[in-house]
Amino acid sequence: MPEIKITPLGAGQEVGRSCLLLTMGGKNIMLDCGMHMGYNDDRRFPDFSYISDGPISAFIDCVIISHFHLDHCGALPYMSEMVGYNGPIYMTHPTKAIAPILLEDMRKVSVEKKGEMNFFTSQMIKDCMKKVIAVTLHQSVMVDNDIEIKAYYAGHVLGAAMFWIRVGSQSVVYTGDYNMTPDRHLGAAWIDKCRPDLLISESTYATTIRDSKRCREKDFLKKVHECVDKGGKVLIPVFALGRAQELCILLETYWERMNLKAPIYFALGLTEKANNYYKMFITWTNQKIRKTFVQRNMFDFKHIKAFDRQYIDNPGPMVVFATPGMLHAGLSLQIFKKWAPNENNMIIMPGFCVQGTVGHKILNGAKTVEFENRQIVEVKMSVEYMSFSAHADAKGIMQLIQHCEPRNVMLVHGEAAKIDFLKEKIQQEFNLQCFSPANGETSVITTPVKIPVDVSLPLLKAEAKKFSGLTPDPKRRRTLHGVLLMKENSMCLMDVDEACKEAGINRHVVRFTSTLNINDPGPSLTTAHKIHGYIREKLPLCSVIFSEGEISIESVLVKVEGDDDDQKSVYVSWTNQDEELGSQILNLINHMGKV
Amino acid sequence: MKLYCLSNDPNKPCHILTFREVTMMLDCGLSMQSLLNFLPLSFVPSNKLMNMANWMPCDTSDPDLEGELKENGDRVFVDSPPEFCPPLDKLIDFSQVDVILISNYLCMMALPFITEGTGFKGRVYATEPTLQIGRLLLEELVIYIEQCPKCNFASQWKNFVHKCPYPLNEAFKPKSWKQIYNMNNVNASLSRIQMVGYNEKIDLYGALQVIPASSGYCLGSANWIISTEHEKIVYLSGSSTLTTHPRPMDHHALKNADILIMSDLTQTPISNPDSMLGVLCVVVGLTLRGGGNVLIPCYPTGVVYDLFECLSGKMQESGVANCPMFFISPVADMSLAYSNILAEWLSSVKQNKVYAPEEPFPHALLVKNNKLKHFKHIYSEGFSTDFQEPCVVFCGHPSLRFGDVVQFIELWGNNPRNCIVFTEPDYDYIEALAPYQPLQIKVAHCAIDTSLNFTQANKLIRDLKPKTLVVPECYTQPPVANPNLTELVIGNHPDSTLIPYKWGEVINLPLKRKQGQVLIETNVAQKIVPVEVKPGISLSTVTGSLNVKDNIHKIQELSDIKSKPVKYEWGTLNITEFLQKLSQEGITDAKVESLGGNVVVIHLQAEDALIQLEDNSTHVVCNADEKLRTKLRNIVMQCLKEF
Ligand SMILES: [Zn+2]
């Protein structure tokens, strides 16, 4: 049986650093190439030595990147330029536009601020991006003669895509991160009934059934409003692109409506640039924004202004969006250190934080945070977690399974305990095999063979004609019988006579006719009727036709001859192909005659 | 497989293709040549147009015809809201159309005529730019006509066409002409379109697969590949091999088709777009420097984007950079905005700009710097304050029968310093100007048509090597205007059979399906035992239950019947060998009787049986003794080969 093999180099029973190795039909495909934000050492990049000790071009046929988040593409320049990979890399146009900016941003923080060594350079990011082939949604792309890929809308961030991958008759869908409910700037993930052999789904929120989006938004606005009312400062750590834009739209309209005066800052430097990407890739946003973009661009904000570091110590209330989102470095961490000791202030974590980050610590209730230089920061500010990350929740994951009807499911990018919970649910509800390999562990999925073979139309038509001629019976199966003609480069199924003709041989028909005598006074037609009735009773599944004194049972013929006296000759005739049925009928009639 | 030709204009094509019981419409272009026979619509009363003399055919005095026809110079015009010649509806009932495939936004202007009020229930496929920009063109057309309502609808003139002077007497099927659709029809019609991407495989009822491939002609333009496992049909519509702003043409996808249907070649076969663009730039420079204005009648999208880019550069060089460009169309703002968000459909040069991120077209910057100003109409707020002469005005409609261009001709037509430049190839500029004559304004003809010319088309055919080539009949003859330019035809290609077609015809295309496809599943495949009957040729019987879903045929294992696989015998039975085997089995009284030909009967007297042998058949006749029959059967089988 053919197999599909999956080995996670990252994201196996964990969140962060997505990187999966997919092998099918003799092809090796890397799905995402992310880095782990919680580590500063070797563990931040996937272990490519699993594939090879040297360059990996010879072992990998293509790399597919699902979206621009660094936990999905952060290790790409490392892999392509430092480990060595020259093959094609596929991603959507927005991802190709935005990923290099985030990579450069991260490189700066890591190398220039934290002084990390063994990191890729700006030039490497550029060289890496030259290997990228941008794809559009639903476009069928042939990577080579055997690998076909197709992107579907994932709704997680701008340009996020799920990928369908086919090699031969085997296929896999890899979701990356996705979101099944539309939000303020993106639509919902969508896939058709592509029935892959395997669906590899993220499971970040595997155990959460999130309450309604509106409630969460109201809650968020209420908390921000209360905090600034009492003069507090609100810090919202975000990634430059994605959730940030959605929350900005939310605050902008609320400020407008409530006529609030407290300043909102967006501390990125690339605010305008980031919003420009949203403007130019507006076709990737949701219906509402697309419809109104000519009149009013949702990404031109009136109330949100650029942040300056000096504002950190400004008195009075303010709301600040700052990167990075997990509070592991950069400006958001710097602001946090200043504002954390004041109980009037608030930090809202709008997304998931990986283990090891400050974000993860304070979300778990840490009252003090210690830094590398032994600096200890007391956390008196209120800490709020609001799940705005656009990941599918348990309900969403189940929906996706329903939509694409996979034969097997694999859960990645989730915590082990949560995955186990969902796994059970999927097995129960869909009766599907569900896999969840750990990093470095290989899951093997066997797939059915489906050999595509040409078929002669007369053969199909004859079957269809025969089938439609029968009385409809839902239990009746259609059967197709033919001869497969195999030549060097082709296979074709056809009718036996056509096959013999094509092959240039003579079919030899062997026929048997057995005669038996029975005593049954009266006209021979009456005897024939008796036999007819008897056979119908004994062989209810066969099609029995009585016409002009002859009985045909499938292709076995029965004929009765003789005068009106006792003795009748019954001829039973069949070809060798009907040997079983022919001899059975002969026996039946023989038996009948003796009764 | 049949092809129906519903449009008289190869540049506004509309075909029906039927194949595997699917009825497909290929494009629904709307021929607008009829417009030139109508008087222009002006939204401010025009002395000239209102005071045009009535015209009556000689020896006719039908009072109903009175006032319907007007005369200017040697031309006669119909004074009525303009009418259009929709695709022929006599050959096919549009409610039977399963699918409409649209190639580009210029080939969908008849869509509301096809889909609304006809009982149409099918699906419509087009790329995202085709839908978005096509919407702009349809809306513009409706707004132009609706903003100048006319109270009288002329209809009597259609009975007197034969008595009218040229070109009205040659009008094509005027009795089938229709008034334009309304905005509700436009919206309803467009809401049926399903957006598709280039190289997206679309399944049609499991019977066919269709794929749009980039055609390089305009934003989102596509050629369509219609295929089954064994057949490939390519429908080639507006295509371009030149490098302009759209994504380049995808040649590869079009290769080795069984049938290539080719339409929508260039309308300017003897001029080349690059030199025309050069002439245009010179004319604009000269006119502006001479203090004159330039009027460029145009569609609100397409080549006009390249003109903005090219002209703004040239005006800088010619020292007339201070002269503004005005882009006036009810959809000008939408057109400028949409063109800059369709990066994925652009040439790689333009596409790379969005990675910066910069707008792919410079017109966003031109608007920002006030070099290009856009308005919905000339009576829109702000236009009169911003308007300054000399200037360049881009506005519609290229037929000069409606839209703001009518007002600009009124305004500038009598000044020989001004110049009107025709860049769109759809209309004959002499006919377009006819109702306005006499005019003092200079006229320049620089029609820019980037679609394939005959040299490019013939080269493409040589590369693509279709088995059968199907083209409009007019492409097999030199253009009517240039009968001696015999190279301006689609010639004979040795590898391809050429089939011409014309309006109203239904032609049979030579494609007989002989094969389909089935998928054989694991358990059935494992039972296949190939028997080599000749070197390189093996046979095996296959039996399974047939599962047909969405036209996909699968052969699965027969679950409950445990019958032996059926085998077939082949070859000829050797009589000597057969008799030998009989005697080995103790049957020694065989009597051989030849019946002539190759028919031989072997009588087994003691056993009361006979065996009739022919080259390709053996018939064993015996009594009900199964033991004997089985014995004979085994012997026959030993003498034959089977698979
Ligand atoms: Zn993500």
C-alpha cells in the first residue's frame, strides 16, 4: 500500500516553530519553516540535520510557507542560505511582500539588540526571497511533473493560506494557521470538498470554544475605556501586521463614537508601510472592506498616531500598540518594564504566547519577572488575556474536517494535552484515524491505490444501457467487466472483442450444449413455462427472460422441444465464461425432471 | 461536439460550444457598431444636433417615419436612444446554457441580455479583474445612456433601411437590435459570476475541466482550456504577446490542442501599437505647445492606464508638464483605485512594486501630484474650478454617441488648434465624427490595439500545433479595406485542419470521444494477472463493481460474490493435439468429419457426443452426463490459451 510520511521538525505537540516534513510518492516537501520565539539558542530553529548534515537541496523538492508569522517562516533564510537550499519556495503574494519585513525586524532585534551570533544577515533575507515563487488563491501550480499545489484562503492574517498538495493519486491539506469565523478585516477560511488522504490541521485552540466575537470585542473596549478613564496606560503588545490592524479598526471606531480624547499610539515605524500593504492587497481582506475601499480606506486611521519612545514617561492616560506580540524583546518589553509596577496600568495580551516569553510568564500569573541582567520587575499592572488570535477553535477545526472530508487527520501546532482531547473528539465524531506525532517522530499513513486507466466508451455505454434497462433497485450494484489491454505506455479497459482486435489475436469461443430428457405431458411451451417459473424461483438474483419459447438466464439459453406426448428434450447451452451458471441450471432442470 | 456562432463581430465574440452534454457559452461580447447609426446623446441641448434636417427616403411618405431620420452631410442618423445588436438568440435557448466562460472585460457587455429574463440558470466564470472592471464598463454604459433620456423611440425606420444611404443601408439585422439593459439587470447579471484565478481547475459536472490561462491582453484577461482526460479544446480570445501592464500570455497551457478556436485578433492589422503610441505622444506635445487641447475618447480602463504613464513622461520631456490631464468617467475613481489593488494580475515589473510597497501604476502618484485629475462628469463638483486649458482630456464614449465626449466636441470642435486623437480601435473614426461634421478640430488616428496581429497569430498557431483550427471566416480572407494585403489572413498550417465559421452557423467539430477514464482501486488492481499475448502486449480481465459519482468512474471490489474471475480463450485448437488428448483420456472412438471450410466435426459415438471445431470456436454438444462434459471441457481448455 502506498504511504504518506510526516515528520514534524517543529510544531509536533507544541506551539511555535512550525516545520513539517512531508514525504509522498517519492517527493519530500517541507511545510513551513518557522522559528521558536521562546529560545535564544539553537533550539529556536528546526533541526535540519534530521534531513541531512549538509545542504538539503538534494533532499527537499519544495518548501511551502503558509503565512508570514515568524513561527511559520522565521527560519527560512537560515535554512535556504545557511543550511543550504536552492529549490523553490512557495507562498502567496502578500506573504512574499510582508515576510521579509518581519524577518528583517526580527533580525535587528536579535542581532543588534540582543547581540545574538550565528544569525542570518539582511542580504541572506534578500537572497532567500529570490527563491520564492508567489502563488494566487486556487491557482493550480505544478512544482514539477508530479507535485501539484493549490492555495486556499485561511483568514488568519493577510495572505495566510492553506495548501492542498498532490503527488500522483495521494493528497494532503496543510492548514497552517486558520480562522473559521470572519473578523473585522479578514474573511473566514474556505476549502472545497477536496477529500485529501490527510488533513494536517493546527490546533492552537483545540479545547476552546470561543464565546461570541462581539462579546469579546465589547469586553476589550470596556476594559480599555475603564483604564483610561481612571488615568491608566494601556499596553497592547502585537505583531506589526495582522491582529494589530483589526484592533486599530475596533478602537478607531469606538473612539469616534464615544468621543474619547486619550491618545492612541501605534509604535511600529512601519505603521504606514504596514497599512499600505493592506491597501494594496485589499482583495485579500473581507467583503465589507473590499466594497468600500474606494470611498473610505479602513486603514487610514484618524485617531491613531505614531509613537515616540519619549512618550513612555508622559503623564496621563494613553493606549499603545507595540511590537513584538509575545513581549519577548523590543519596544513592547521596554514599555512593559516601565509601566508594569503601576496598578493603574493595564496590559492586554491579544494573542498566544509561547513558553519562555515574558508574555507567557505574566499570563501564568507571575508577579515578578527577572531579566538577564538580574533586573527584577514587579507586575502590579492588571494583566488581561484576550484571545484575538485568529485561530480556529475546536468547533472551527471540526467544521474544516466536515468541509474537506479527509481520510485521516493530523493535529499539530498545539499543546499535547489539548491535542489529545480533540483527537478523541475527532475519532468519535468522524470515525477518522487521528495522528499527533511529536517532533522527530514519523507518522505513516497508508492510502488506497487508485490507478487511473483509460476505458473505451462503448464498454461504459453498454454497461450504462444495461443498467438503466433494469428495474431500479437501490440495492443493485453496477458491475463492470472488461479486459485490460496493457502496452508499454498505456492501459485501456475495453470489451473482450475490442481487446482481442487491438491485441491482434483471435478469441476462441467455447460453447457447450447439453441435452436432457424429461417426462412432462402436454405442449412443449407449457414445459418451458414450468422451467421458467422454476428457475426464477431458484435463481431470484438472475435476470431471466422468456421469449418465443426460449428462456435466457443471463447468457445461458434453455430451449424445449418435443411433441405433446411425455418425452421432451431440453437443450441448455452456454459459453465457457458462464460455466458455473450453465452447469448449475443444467443440474436444476435435471433435478426438476426427477421430482 | 458543435460550435454555434452567435456574434457577427469577431472582436465581440459570442459562441456556444456543446461537448459531453455540457452547453458552454464562450464569451458574450456585444457588438456596438449599431451605435454609429444613431444621433449622439447630449445632456445639454445642442443647436447642431437639434436642428439637423429631417430625412425621408425618396418616394416614401409614411407619416410614422416622419422625424425618425436626420440628415447631416451625406449621412443619415436615427434620432432615438441608441440600440445594440445582442448575440443571436434563434439558434439556442439561453435557458439551456450550463456555463458561460468570459475571457476578458471587453467580451462580457452582452451578459445581462443573456442571463436576465431568459430563464438562464447556469454558472458564469470570470477572473476577479474581469468581474470588477467589467462591472465598471457595464455601469458606465448604462449611466451614459440613462443620463440623457429621450422621449421618442424610433422604430419605423427599420422597415426602410434598404432605401437609406450608406452606411445605414448596410446595418446588420436592425430588427434584432435592442435598447440597453438597466442597472438592476447589470447587478443581477454580475452577481451570477463566480470568480476564478489563473490556472484554477474548474470542474464542470465531472464531465469537463476548464482552466483560465493568462492571455496578456488586459487585466485579468484569459484564454480557456476545456479538457477531459483525452481531449483538449482551447478557446483563444483577446490575447497579446506585447509587454504592457497585464500578466504575460501563458503559451504553454495552449499547446497541442485537439481543437483551437481563435477569435478577437487585432482590429488594426496594418499598424503597430508602439509606433501609434509614439505618434500619439508627438501629437499631444505639438497640440499643447500650440495652445490647443487634446481630446482622447476612451474606455475608462485598459490601454488608458499605459497612456497616463507614457504621456505624463512625454509631457515632462516636451516641456508641457504644467498642462493637466483630466480623466472623466462615472467610474474614473473606481477604475484608478481597482487597477492598483490587482497586483497579482500584473506584469512582474508592476507586481514587484507592491513588494516595496508602492502602487503598481504611477497614476496614483499622478493623482496625488495633481497631474491627473479625475471627475465623474464635467458637471461634477470641482470640475469647473479645476478645469484649465490647454489640457488633455480622457473621456468616453469612444463611439462619440454619448458620454462627456459629446460636450467636449461641442466645446472644442470648431477650433483648429485643438486635436481629437482616436486611440480605441472599436469604431471607424470617420463614421464616429460624421454627425458632428463639419469640424475644425484636428483629427489624429492612432488606434492602439495590442491583441494579436496576423503574423503573431500564425506564429502562435505554428508553435501550438492544434490538430484542428477554427477561426471566423473573415480571418481567412484579406481585410475588406485592404483586399490586396493577402498576408493578413490566417493561412493554412500543415499540421492543422482549418475550419472557418461565420455568424449564424452551427458547425460540427471533428472530435469523437473514444475513451474515458476509470479509477481501479487497490483490491481490484491486486487481482489483475497480465498475460502476455504478444511481445509488449498483455491482457487481463477486470471485474468489479462500478461506482459512478459526479461522472467519476471507480471500479471497486465485488464484495459478496466469491466467483472465480472470468477468463477468455484465444488461439486455434489443433485437431491432432486434441485427438491425442482424447485418447489419453480413454476416448478412442473419435470419428473426424470435415464439413468443408475449416469446419470439422468430431463424433464420439460411444459417449453420444459431438464436438464442432472452427477456427475461432468450439462447440461441445452432449447429453446431460456432466462427468463426460467436464472431461471434454478440460481437454478443450488444455488445447487453448487463455487470459
Ligand atoms: Zn500565525
